[in-house]
Amino acid sequence: MKIIKNQSFGGERPLFESHHLRLEQVTITEGESGLKHCSDIECDNCHFEGKYPLWHVDGSRLTRCYFAPGSRSAIWYSNDMVVLDTVIDAPKLFREMNNLRLERVTINDADETFWNIRGLKMNEVILRGGTYPFMGSRDIVIDGLDSDSKYVFQYVKNVTLRNAKITTKDAFWETEDVTIIDSELNGEYLGWHSKNLRLINCRITGTQPLCYCQNLVMEHCTMGDDADLAFEYSTVHATIDSAVHSIKNPTSGVIEVKSVGEIIIDDNVRQPNDCKIITRS
């Protein structure tokens, strides 16, 4: 493997079609497509400043790198990538990829990041700002996520998420086969139009959570005082270890709850209208 150390590259495609290459303390300056159509690439302690630096790269490992705000849309159409101990200040990273792993990564502008990824593994990742991260991605396993981005995890499929703190709105809309464990979910309109959403030992806050759900399962979750008008038009099987402010027009299933402030079943309830609500107090 060829090694390049302590150099800077700028302009148009300076390292185009590079293969079996290791970069150490290298800066990709202003310009476009610094590393494009490359394979077997290692970057350690590198800085990326120009646009689109890593497109169509197959087989890469990035450690202790930094992506400046100008390196927007930095990594698209690249497969089999590992990113470790890295800070990203640029939006729209990681699109149309297969087999991506991140560990101890901070993304300070998560706008439109992680779109259409197939096979995403993450540990100890922080997302700040931006909208719609993870949209349309598949086969995701995450342990440790702290996010305040808006509209996270829309249209995703086959997800396991553990130890997350998510503060947002409209999270997990139109998802399929998602399991969330030991996590805190804060925001409005959680999980609408989801299929096979499973929540285990989760804390949920925000108005009108978990409406229009198909086959919603909750195991030993708790809900905040502002989590009102829950479960409208949902099929649900839930054990909730706290009070719930209000439940409105669930379609079917069983909800076992510590107590309910208000149960609303009105003329707009959908059939079969056979949901059992069981209070323990």
C-alpha cells in the first residue's frame, strides 16, 4: 500500500482512480472530488475541505478525520466504509451506500445525512441539527445515539436501536420492522403510520404519539405528562408502567397501563373498535 504523508491536494480530482492508498495527515483543500472512483483507501488524521471528496470509493477506513463545512455531500455511492473517532461539520454526508460503520463520530450538521444506506452500524454517535437523517435506509443496528435533528428515521426498514436519546418531532414515520430498546424519545407525533414498531423499556414524551400504527408493541415503557391523545387509529399491544394523559380511539389490541387521565372513544373510532384498556390502579 502506498503511503502519502503531510501533503495537501486541491483542485479537480487530484487523487482520481487511486487504489491501495493510505493518507496520513493529508488535507484535501478547496476543489471537487479529491478521491473519486478509488478503492482500498485509508485516511488517518486527514482534513477534508473541498466538495464531494469521497465518491464511488469501495473499501475504506477513516480514523480521526475532520470534515469542514465546505466538504458538503462528502461521501456518496461508496461501499464498505468504516469511520472512527471523526468530527463532521458538513451536511448531506453518507448517501446511497452499502455497509457503513461509524463509531465515536460527531456530526454537527446532520442535514439530510444517511439517506438510502443499506447496512448501517453505529456506536456512540452524536447528531446535531438538520432534517431528515436516515431517510429511506435499511438494515440498521445502532447502540448509543444522541440526536436533536428533526424528522429522524423516516421511511426506514429493519432497524434495531439501543441506548438512544432522541429529541425531535415526526420521528419514525412510515417505518417497518423497527425495534427500539432502553431509549428516550422526546417529540411530537412519534411513529405515525409505522408497521411492526416495537418499543422496549422506553421513555416517551410529546403530544399525539403512536397514531395510525399497525401492530405496535410496547413492553414496560413510560410516558410523560404531555404524551396525550395517544394511539389514535392504532392496533396496539402495550404494557405501560406509568400514567397516560389521554388515549384516543385505538382500533384494536390491549393496552395495560398504570392509570389513564382520559379515554376518548367517539363517533370517529374505526372498526373493529375492540381495544381493551386495562388500568392497574
